[in-house]
Amino acid sequence: MKGGFRMAIEKNVGRLDRNIRLAIVFIIAFLYFSGNISGLAAAILVIIGVLLVITSWLNFCPLYRLFGINTRK
């Protein structure tokens, strides 16, 4: 197998969906850096925020694929 393992990622996150995800990330970041959330809640929300950024950047959400959802037009 020349070139190694390659997995095709079918983009399934649309523009509006991506913008909503990024807006949520900005809200989480604001709450975190303003000190409104801390401890376990902050850790969980930061992890969710990182996942939202990654899925927005890739335009791919594994959960959407699992459930057959596609918001990309």
C-alpha cells in the first residue's frame, strides 16, 4: 500500500453550523477567561470547545456521520 493509510473525510458541516459552533466556543472562552466558570465545569466546557473548533476546522463531525446528518449544501 503506497502512501500509507488514508481515510476519506466527507465534509458534513455547513457554514451556518460552523458559525454556530464557533460562537459557542467564543462564549465558552469568554466565560472561562472572565472567571465565571471554573473547576470541573470549566474543564468539560474547554474540552467541548476544543472539539467544536476541530470539527469546525475540518467541516466534519463524526456524530453527524453516525446519524446520517449533513448540514453542508
